Amino acid sequence: MPNGTAMSVYLSNENTKKYLNSILGSHTEQFITSLTSLAGSSEMLKNCDRNSLLACALKATSLGLPFDQNLGFAWAVPYKNRSTGITTATFQIGAKGYTQLALRTGQYRYIGSMEVRKNEYKGRNFVGDPEIKWLPDDERKNLEVVGYMAGIELINGFRKSIFWTCEKVEEHALRYSQSYRKYKKTGNLNDAIWASDFDKMAEKTILKSLISKYGIMSTDMQKAVISDHAKLNINLETGEENINYIDNPEIIEYVTGEEQKELLEKYGVNKVTKTLDIVGVESLNKLTKPDLEVFKNIIENEEIKTNAKNNKNI
């Protein structure tokens, strides 16, 4: 259906409603009412491709996260293709969403991310973690933001924190967000969430990076990381989900042949193949460098679980 179709009409379509009933059951009507209201809350969402917006809402529902930008857990960001004129919804998860998913694992004692202001960053300790001395709120509120930090502590005592300067965060935004690069050239805020809400995006990005590399990742967390920033589409007949990173298609970097060989030698064909299925990637040739750490983390978490289970059975 075209973007001009009212969301209420699209959701009431026989095929759409049949699919929603199959996965939501008695909650279908409540879901339709909420999404219809949300779709009409802004001109950009009102004009979004209906399937992509529906897919974003269903992804948030499947993860148990509120789907509303004002709440900061998960939401849709409209992205307009200038050449086709079509506006699609891309799925976004905030720092609060990642925090919620992490806490549900029961493995985190502490987790958080925050801006770091002038004179608070004191360098790094002997393992390279940042040393930060927080100033009182009344002193720090008017000081310049110099970077962002994220930290976790697991129930087993493992602790890790990371710090990115503002320059490093902006390098990330420029590299991975086409809309932000356009904003830097034109000053147009349309679709550029990095420009309109830089602090929140920075805190979310550094927390996501920390969890992906060092945290315990549940199945829901893995799905969240893979779906974040993507356009999602659902085949309403088969339920098959398609993921497309439309905000930055021209600079996608895939793992090299040498990296593929190292992964196979380290983990074996069976583990690599199984993990590719979880990530939703057809083959190692299609594994992107941004997803490489997530890929490794999934395998290593599965190995930890297997070893723990084997030790328990001895």
C-alpha cells in the first residue's frame, strides 16, 4: 500500500490484521490503536512507508520495549530517499532500551552511560579504562562536554568502562550516518537524529559499543543490536523479516578474506554457520565490520554457556 494510505486502513486490511492476530492475539486491537495514534503524531511518520513503520513497532513489541520516542526506549526515525521521494521508518533503540534489555539478563549489577564535562576526565588506569572524577551537579552543568562514557559491572564482579571524546563520537556519526553527513553540509535537520539529539545518540552509541564488546548478550539483546538503525520490512504471508541499513548503504565494509579465514579457524564451520543464522546473514562474505564484534560476542557467550553446562554435569 502507498504511503498515502491511512495507518488505520493499512492495519485493518485483511492480510495485515490476520498476521497481527497470529502473533499478538488478544492484544491486536490495542496495538492497532496505539500505532495508529503514533503514526498520526507527526507529518514525517504520517508519510512513512506503512510496512516499515509496522515492522519497527512489532520489533519493539517483540523486545518488550515501549515504542515512543518521548520515552527513550525504542522508536522510529523517518528517512526520506531523495531520489525516490519515499519515506521509510528506521528502527532506533535508545540507551534506556539497551539498559532495560541488559538488566533483564540478571547478569548486570550496574550499567549506565553519561556525558563527561571539562576537568572530569583524568586519564586512564593500568588496563586502559578511563579515570573520571565527577564534579557536583551545580558545578558541572555549565561546563563544556568533552566526551562520553559508559560502564558496566556484572554480578560475577567483572567491570569495564570506556570513554570516547566528542571528536571520536562525531567521527562515528559522520562515518555511519549519511543523514548526519548531509546535515554537516547543508544544515538541514530533516531526518538527522544525530544533529537534533547528539547527546542521547552519543550515550546510546557508546553503551551499545560497550555491551557488544564486553557485556553478556541475551537473544533479545542480539536482535536489538542487529536491528538498530535499520529499515525493517515484514512479509505478511510468511512472517519473514528483511533488514536493510539504508542510512549508510554506500560505505558498508565487509570482513576481509583473511578475517573470514581467522574466524573459521578459531571457531569452526558449524559455530560460524549457526551464528550467521542468528545474526541473519547469508554468508561470511556478507558479514559487515560493524557487526563483527557482535558476531564474536554471540559465539563466545554460547561457548561460556556450553562450558558452564558441561562443568555442571561432571
